[in-house]
Amino acid sequence: MKFKRFELSNVAPKPDWWLVRPNEISTFCANVEKGDSRVIAITPGGFPVWSVIYNEFRTEPMKVNYSSATGAREMSYGRQEGEPQTIMLIGGVHGCEIEGTVMLFNFMQLLETGRDLRGEKVDDLFEMAKHYKFVIVPCVNMDGRAVSPDHRIGSDATEARYANSGTMSDGSITDWWTMKKYYPIPKEMIGYRGGYPNSEGFNINHDATPGYFRTREAEAVVHLAAEQAPDLFVNLHAQPAHESNYISPPDAYCPPVLQHTVWELRRESDILLEKAGFKVNHIGEEDPPPRVFSNLNAPVTLAAGCPGLTIEFDARFSPSFERTLEAGYIFMRTFLEHGLKKPFVDRAAMSHMKK
């Protein structure tokens, strides 16, 4: 099922540094010089899904997987003493939610040249990044990206929902629950697909059943996580209904020790966002209970033994493209500062458990 890209009315054109179209995504990834790029999947619509790795340090594949390592209680899996932590970040799981992809490309350009795509230096991020390995999938849902607008800043609420979730066959906007009620949404029920699912109607973020992946995109992400053993997994999204940028509560499928890391990062990012003048909803609140909710973070946690967290960017209410990028940099600053103080997950400490 093919659709042309949806154009929002009365929104500003994207700046040159806002790389979001499929050809821009592929061109950037194919031409990195300091990163190691490769195609990890081809979408049903025929688009490549790229990964780019920076600061690679491991020369041989691991000899144990995470599950086996926990059984042995000897953490020879993943980061060892003296090795840098690995942060894995994915964007565009829902093709219309592109703010995370924009941040990732600007951060990658910073790693490549010392300046982001605007030509701006961000010295603290550049220096802290030297202490980490990064595994980046800038845009997972390239099918959804191909039919989505360049951004939703300043857009009409109804149009923004139309672009994201599309319509049913009767012309009504597909609501949030219906997008998840069917897997995939039957083609005969769809009027316009929107950028949320891939071209076969699958919501990639809920392709989360190990051993029974329905999409090449989700399977490739989980395989990459198992291969690269990240210490932190970041799943970048955006929502059009709220004026805040935030880290979502952890899922109940994330073990308690890893939930603790997500809560810490959520509190730390809220503080930095508030200092920078962003609207923040959670400061001073007690941590709510974990959500009984499963998404792509869960199989990544199973595969790599790391905390998985979801970021939601403000998709409509941001006053500018630059302000949206600034929010992304604050999230990156949160992760990098936190990881320099202590591990996201101290796997090595688990080796002292009694057998």
C-alpha cells in the first residue's frame, strides 16, 4: 500500500540542518567518516535501515550472551573493567516522530567534526562523548518516514494526528487505541496509513515478542543490541498532545535495579530541562509504579541486560527548531553526565554473587 508524503498546512519550512527525509538519512549514514555504518535491515517498502557505531573498542565478538552470563553469575558479558560504557539510541520507530532523529544526526555530526549540522560547537557533549561507545539507529521506521511531514512544530492538532496515525476507511482519524488494538491493522480498515506503522501496518514499537518478530526492523534492532551489549538503551519518540519533553516511566518488564536507573535519569533530565526554561511536569513528584506495558525496550533488556527508556519530545508546542534540538541535547547531557559518575548497570558487580 503506497501513499505520498503528507504535507501539513501553515508550518515553517525545515532548515537545512533538519535532516529527516529518507534520502537525507541514507546519504548522511552512507558518508560518515569516523563512524562505522551499515544497513541492518530493508523495510517492506524497500528502504534501508542504518546503524552507525562510534568509538568501537571491542576487536572480538563476545563469547557469552547475557542470559548465559546471568546463569553463570560471572559477568564476562558486555563491558568489562576499564572499558567505556555503550549507549544505544534509536529514533523514528514511529515515522512521524522525527525529533529524536534530528538530534541524533546533529550529535553524530558533532562526533564527526566537532560541530553540529548548524555549525555550532557543543563542547561539553563533544568532550564527554569521548568516554563512550555509541550505537545509533537514526531512523527505524523508514517506511513511515517516507509518508510523514518534515516536522509538526506549530501544526494544527487534528492535522498532526492525521499525519501520524492516519485514518480509517470511513475517513475518521485512527485513534491511539485502534493503532494498538490490531497487529497489523487490516488493510481494508485503513483509509490513510500515516507515519506511525510501517508499510505493512505494523507498529514496530510493539513488535516485542522474542522469537516471533513480525518486522525486519524490530528484529534487527534487538539483534544489534545483543551483538553490541549496550549499557543503556534509549528509544526516542515524540507526542503532539503535551507541552513538555520527558522520559517515560519504566516498564514493569524492566528489572527493579534497572528501573532505578530510569527513574534517576528521568529526575536528572527534568532538573536540567527546568533550568533551561522548558515546561516540566514531574519535579517533586513521587515515582509512580512501573507501567504494565511492553514495547521494544523489553526484548532489548532481555537481550542486553540494560535499562531501556523512552523519551517523548514535544512535537507541536516547541517555539522553534533550535529549541527542539536543545531539548535533545539536554537528554544527551543527562546520560553522559550520569554515566561518568557511575555505571548505568554494574554488571561486573554481579560476578561476586555466590553460585
